[in-house]
Amino acid sequence: MDWLTYLSFGDAGWGDELLQGLGVTLGLALATLPVGLLLGLLVAALALFGGRLPRALALAFSTTLRGLPELLTLFIIYHGVGMGLNALLRWYNPAAGYLELSPFIAGVLALGLVFAAYSSEVWRGAWQALDGGQREAGQAMGLRRLTIFRVIELPQLLRLALPGLGNLWVNLLKDTALVSVIALSDLMRMANIAVGTTKKPFLFFLVVCLAYWLVCLLCECLLARMERRANRGYRTGGQAA
């Protein structure tokens, strides 16, 4: 069959290129995840516990990034940060050459900022759902604020925020396809190259659909298992059994 030939590995087919593109897609998502989680947690902490200026900055960050299309954010980071780096480099050394920002790094920065903006709202909601008496009890025991967060609050935050963060992770996996427009050799770009060469759009885009669907389905199953494990010992109302 022709479609088996197109999807085969080696010089005759595109199977190895698509598999390599899938690896880039997963690598991009996994590299973005810790950036978005940690930055989102920091933004949520500033929004809840910071002073007037930190709260205003946190609100402006989350509102702006959630209001912009992800593709526009990607273009701003890829071209804007690149231009800024070259301007700074020429200011330091006028004879310096042109520095091009890596598409992978630009993708991590752009998607990480967007993920952080959305995850900050998830973290903030989970933080507000915590019983404030636990924090006060920790302070009464003489525990430092960081110790209270690490020992008392963080485990509960993870349990409460897990469903929302899981949804954001699945969205992040799908948003990685946007990075193909800045020439990163992810799954979508490799499929586009294959389509341009073979003129078989339905075949390759169907393969891409199946690949994303299978990856997201696997993540959904894993997230459901993580939620069940995190909620062991808790009743539906959220109180410990």
C-alpha cells in the first residue's frame, strides 16, 4: 500500500521524520512545564501576599498574557527578544554579528509565559481554598513562612490544583503545534514538509491527529490516576477521612 510506504522508516518514507518531530514536541512541552508551573506559583503568591505594587504587577501579567493569542505571544518573544538581544550585543560590541534566538528556546519562553498566566489563576484558587487556620497554627509554633509553605501548604495546593493544572498540561501539548511557524522541527512542521513533498495532506495530517490524540489520552489516564492517588483519605467535601 502507498500509505505504508509513505509512513515507513528510512529514505523511502517519512516515519523517522515524524517520530523525530514527535520527540521535539514532547521535549518542548516537558521543558515548558516547570517554567510555567514555578512562574505561575510565584505570580499567584505575589497576587495573594504581596504589597500593592507586586499585586498590580501580578494582575497585569496574568491579565495581559491570558488576553493575547498564543501565536502573537510567540511572535513577540521570537522576534522581540531576538531584536533586544542583538541591540544589547551591538551596544556592547558594535562589531558583533547577528544573534538568532533558538526557536526551541523561544517556544519554551512563550508557552511558559502563557502557561504561567493561566496556572497562576489555578494556584491562586487552590491557595484561597486552604484553611487559613493551618497557616496561623504554623506561625504560632514558630515555623518560618517558607517551612509552613513547604510542609503544610504545598502538599494541599498540589492536590487542589491538580485537576486544573492537568487541563492546562493537555492544552500545552496541543499548543506546541504553534511553534512550527517559527521553523522548529516539531511534529506539525515535519508533517507540513511531508505534505509539501508528497501532496498527501489527508494521510499525514490524520497521522498527526492520531499522534496528538494518543498522547493526550495517555496523559488524561495518567492525570486521573494521579488525582485518585492525591485524593486518597479525603471525603468528597474535601475533609480528611
